[in-house]
Amino acid sequence: LDEIEKAHPDIYNILLQVMDHGKLTDSNGKKIDFRNVILVMTTNAGAVELSKEAMGFGANAREGDDEEAIKKLFSPEFRNRLDATVSFKNLSMDIMGQVVEKFILELEMQLEERNVHISMTPAAKTWLSEKGYDRLYGARPLARTIQEYVKKPLANELLFGKLLKGGEVLVRVKDGKLIFDIEAGTGPIKKITDGSSGKSKEFVK
């Protein structure tokens, strides 16, 4: 149950029944067994508080702020039926680097269909990590950064430029900007289509 804090109050009452008795009875009297179900709920409660810089000495100065936010948002009877609450730390730059690697791997798989091979220097990966980093919103801005600074330029080359016949791409940093070194392929132009509809696939999503 994602972002449970946005649920209608009636949902909380339903969940109380489920967590308390392990079953749910609908309006027709039909009972649904939840005894072998694990409920996992996520919430953004406390995210803003934890994103603020701590005052004073010590890195743990803001520990507990998320718990206070949860107490304000959820009733005691609801909280008491939870087996545990787990707080997730903000993404570090090291983790952001791993997320960049994941996005680039997915991009490589997409480009293989167009006979395009892409590589990226460590500096370029760091550039993307720093450009897409947001302490509060996690990895979502990074996805938009890769879309804007990597996928869109590549899409133009795939559709109208040097990569019509495939090729090699090296992404690197020069003068604080991403640049693309492209070696055009020599094979036939390969148009990727969706087999079910016959329509061309979009590279930029």
C-alpha cells in the first residue's frame, strides 16, 4: 500500500479490522482471509523533517523526527497494530552512482535493438549523479536528468543523425557539460517496430 497517508479515512478502519482479526467482511457478508498476508505500507510522513539540516553537533540530531510525524498522522490504535516501522535513509551519492549504473544498463539494452553501443566515462556518471541528486525526492529527479541530458540527445541522433545505422557512443564531460562522441555505423537502417501493432517504438519514454 503505497503512500498510505493519502488513503481515505475509511481505508484505515478497514485495515484495523484486517490487522486485528486477520479477516475482512464485505457488505455482502463474505469473509476474506488475511491470516497469511503480509501488509507493507509506505508513507512520506517525516520525509520533510528528515531532509532538513540538523542543528547543533552530532549527525543523529534529527533521529526521531520521523516517528513524531507518524504519531501526528496516524491514530494510536492504528500504530499499535503495526508490527514494525522502518525508516529509510536519504540516498547518498554512492548509492546515486549505483542508480546511475542501473539506468545506463537499461539504456544499453534498449540501444542494442538499434545496433548502438554506449559507454560512459566515470566523470559522466558522476555528473549525472550530482545533477540528478535531490535529498528529499530521491532517485526520481535522476530519471528526469537522464531523460533530458542523455536519452533526448540520443533520440535525435537515432532518428535524424549519425546513429541511423547504429554505431558507437561515448558519453563524457567537457567544460562542465555532457558531450557525445559518436562513431556512425555502416549497417542498414534498422527500424524497430512493435510486432503487435506494426508501429514504431519510441526510444524516449
